[in-house]
Amino acid sequence: MSALTSYVARQFGGAGDPAKEAAWGTRAATERTGGAPNEPLAERVGFFTDTSICIGCKACEVACKEWNRNPEDGYGLTGHSYDNTGELGSDTWRHVAFVEQSGERIAAARESGRKLVDLGMPSVRSAASTETPSGAVGVQPETSLDVDVFALASSPEGLTPTAGSDVPDFRWLMSSDVCKHCTHAGCLDNCPTGAIFRSEFGTVVIQADVCNGCGYCVGGCPFGVVERREKDAVINHGNAQKCTLCYDRLTEGQTPACAQTCPTTSIKFGPLSEMTRLAEERVAELHARGMTEARLYGAGSDDGVGGTGSVFLLLDDPEVYGLPPDPVAPSRHLASSYKRMLAAAGGMAAAAAIAFVGGGV
């Protein structure tokens, strides 16, 4: 299928199917990646960013820039705590946010978390269960709760709530943001040149040497991640840029530079299903310790992007971290939009024909 045919198919078909785009488990894909002809490809990989243990050291930012040879952003502070980069962009593929909170805001976050718990989230998997536990924000509960976390916490055999249940007077929220590598990626669906592709690892990668700088991908990203470099940039000037999840390292069996460097293991990397499981267990642990503000972001498949390859544990609402609470890839509405457009055009043509015939009688 040519790049033009593929683009038109995505436009009329809405969001793409990642499994088909990556050709997981097919002969061509496995041969391309060095596997046996009938050997399925490895499962989708991704990040789990645990903001509860991020110390804001920015080692991930530095490692990302060094490995990918991205330009520096300057060393002047933005005025928002100790932040000098501000946001993700063409030169910054990892961004560590600093959010300062008072005791009043922390208490409000804890109350909003309790409401999430009242809805049945999260649970933890029992020893005999093979069901997937439900998560928090962005995770659709698939089954009834296996374990009552708070009953477990109060039992002699379970966890005992600690001083974590006390509301502190002040805290920093620190979070290392990155491209979400969406299941239904608006940037990929919008790209007319084939510069953006779904890799064999389930990640979304931009080929700078194929990109023509049209910018369609910029508007297609609901997270504001993709950006074009300035035309006077030293390398890849004018081209769209974003995190590749270190595709070049993955093909060599290595861990992405940011996760390899993180000193607190706040950034974890591995099979996405394993990352989601770890995230759910961590939320359950924090809730059992009284920290009800903990919640997940991007871990569900029922949101507007079909889930992401970057799962986050947050300690407040997504908006506090600069994340959209309900992201939707514009490409998911393309098919219905085209249908409405054609229906409207047909109605106008019919009206015009009736007017013409009626006027001639």
C-alpha cells in the first residue's frame, strides 16, 4: 500500500489499528526484526512513570538530550518553581514539571481521590485470580473487586496505614512528562507522507528525513507533544520532532536512555501489560497507606486515544500536571465527520435540484 493510499484509508477509516499497522506476528514483520518466520513479535512496550518517587533531578531530561543529540533549552528559569524547559517540544522530549502545593490543595486532592475509591477503584489481584484489576483515572473496571484494599489495610495480615495519611503543609509534585505513544495516535493518522510509523514495539516514531514539515501531526496530537523545529535549527530544521522511545536502542535490546538513567526508578520501562500491572499495584499500596490522592492516567483502553504507551501515577488531577483530563485523538471522529459532510452536501444538492426543477415549471 502506497503512502497516499494508506493516508486516505486512515482518513476515511478513523483511528488506525496498532496491531495491523505494526504487523505483529506476521511473517514479514518477524523476518524484518530478525525473528523466526512464524514467531510472534514481542508484546507492546511502554513506560510507567511513578510521580510519587520523582525527585525532580532532571537526569532523564539530560540523558534524553545527550542520547538523541537534541539542542539545549537554555538555563534561565521559567518562574514556575525550578523549571527551565517549560514544556515538551521539538528540542525537549522529556520534561520534568515542578508543581508547588499548599496543605489546602493537598487536602482537596486527597478528597478527590477518596471519590475515586468510592467508585470501586483501585483493587488488587488476589492470589487465585487471573482477572485484570481495575485502576484509577482512565481505567475501565472490568470485574468486581477481588480485594477490599482498606479492609486489607486494617487487618492484622495486611498493610497498616502510616503517617502518609496525614496532610502535609507543603509539597512539590514532580513528574517527568513524555510522548504518550497512543494506541490511536492522531499524529500518525494525520501524517500524509508516511514519515510517522508504528514500530514493531508498538511505539510511534517520526522519521525526520521523510518529514516535510507540513505540521498536520502537530494539530493531531491531543497532548501537545509534537512540535516542528525552527528553520534555523542545526539539525532536522523545520521537521516535526518528538520522543521515539529510543527506537534505536530498542532495536539493540537496550532500555530507553531516560529509564536507564532515572536514579529513583520513577521511570520504569518494559512490556506495557507489566507496566500497567505495576502501576495498579502501586496505587493500591498508596491508597492502603492513606494516600487516596494517587490515581492512574493513560492506563485504560476506553479513553479518547485507546490508552497510551506511557502510564502515569499522579497525586492530583491531570490538569495540575498540564495533562488533558479527557484526551481525544481528532482522527477518531474523521469517519463520522466525513459522513456528516457528505450528508450535508447531498442535502444541499437535493435542495438545489428541487429549487431548479420547481423554478422551471
